[in-house]
Amino acid sequence: MKRILAAAACTAFVLAGCGSDDDEVGSTSPPTTEAAAATAVTDAPTTVPATVPVTEAPTTEAPETSAAPTTDATMPELAGTLTIMAPGPFTKVLEQAATAFETMHPGVTIETNLGHVPTLLTQLQEGVIADVLITPDGGTMGKAVEMGLTAADPTKFAKVPMALVVPAGNAAAVSGVDALADEALRVAVCAAELPCGKLADQLATNAGITISADTLETGGSPGIVTKASTGEIDVGLVFATDVGAGGDAVEKVAIPDDVNVASDASAAPLSAADDPEIAAAFIEFLASSAGTDLVVSLGFLAP
């Protein structure tokens, strides 16, 4: 009986010990709250990125940097005096071209030195200072290049055709180039060393005639027009663009295209140019569509 009671007491003790183990397991619930707290802490950083965009000030710097080049692109205006050497037949061209160019570039003043081509080349060799040389033919410009007077290749900007000039009323009834071979007429052509003199030889070859010249004019095409206006000659061969200088005192007789000749007018910057930039800009203007319109309106042909 005592053994049974003892056994029962032992069993009750054991059950009491087992109950204490269950209490230890139940006491693990606090870590659950720690994990939740940890979870709450780790969730907090998710609110931080929301404040990051506020610090993106560098995005305002880009427009300031890109705007700067627009001020650097402004080019300085041309300013200075441009001196052009050219033969007389280009007087009107240069007058109108100068007006147009000076309007485009108010800081530029254009001056001209007009004369016979051989004289112009001699002046340049002797040290006369100029910026641009204009010649009515490739041969003369070629000489200038050979002499080392030019600073760059010449630019063709017009063709200069030939024409016959007669006194007003055309008493000799001149109608074509055959009149240049008529020994009964007083005929004038340019001296052989001048560009218009060389063209006279080419025209004679094209027309199959031998020119019977009473006057070999050293004054060039303008000199022949003057002689026609005073009645000193019956017919002369000149640059077509010069006839207008004779006014009402002369008349022009056109030469057929299949026989006529024309020279290439060209311009080149000179080695002694005081302002090469202005010289280059003026030549560019002459060769532009505006320059071509100008020379054509004065009787020249497009290059």
C-alpha cells in the first residue's frame, strides 16, 4: 500500500516537472515580439528614398552650360579699307558692287585704282599696295600669278563679250564684223598687248577675216569708244560693256554668238593685301548669285 502511494506521489512529481517544461516553451512568445520590432525597424528605411529627389539640383546646370556657345558664335563685323585694282571696263561693276558690299558691311570702305592692265601690273611690281586685282582675261591674271603678286587662286566671276561701236547714226552702215576688214573704213582695234587686242585676233580667226586697222588703240576699249563718239573712226572693236560710256554719241552693233569671243573676268587677293579677310569676302560676293545678277545687268555674261 505504501509502495502504491509512493509511486503515485512520484508520478505527481513528474507531472509537475512536465508542467514546468510547458511553461518554458510558452515563455518563447517574447522573441516573437522582438522579431516584429525588428521588422518594424527594417521597414523604416523605405521612407528614405522619398526625400532623395529633393537633392537633384544639378539638373538646373545643364541649360546654363548649353546656352554659352550661342554667344561665342557671333562673328566680328568686317571693318577697314579695301583697295581694288582693275581696268576701266569694270568701272560700273565696281561702283555698284562697292555700294552693295558697303551696305552689307558698313565698316568697310572700298577704293579703286583703275588703269590699263599692263600699267596695273607694273605698279604692283613697284610696290603699290592693294588688296584685290581684277583682270578681264585669263592671260593677264596668269602673269600676275607668275609674278607672285597674288595670294590665292583667281576666281572667275563674269565673261566679257566683244561688240562693234560706231558713231551715232552709223553713217558707214556697219552691220557686222566684215566691216573690220573693209579698207575703205576707218577701223580701230586695241593694241596687241592689251586683252582686247588679243581678243581681236581671236575674233578675226573665228570670222575668217583679216582686220584692216587704221588705229591700234593703246588706250584700250574706252579709248576706241571715245574716238567713235568724236567721229574719228567709222567702226571699232571694243568690250561690249564699254559702249555705254559713249552715251548718245555712239551706237552698238552686236556680234553673232557663233563668231563672237569673250574673255574670263577674274579676281584674286593680292599678296600685299592689308586685310586678306575683307579681300576674300569681296571676291566671294562677286562670285555669288547676287554678284552674277549685278554683272549680267551691266552687259557682262555669267561666268
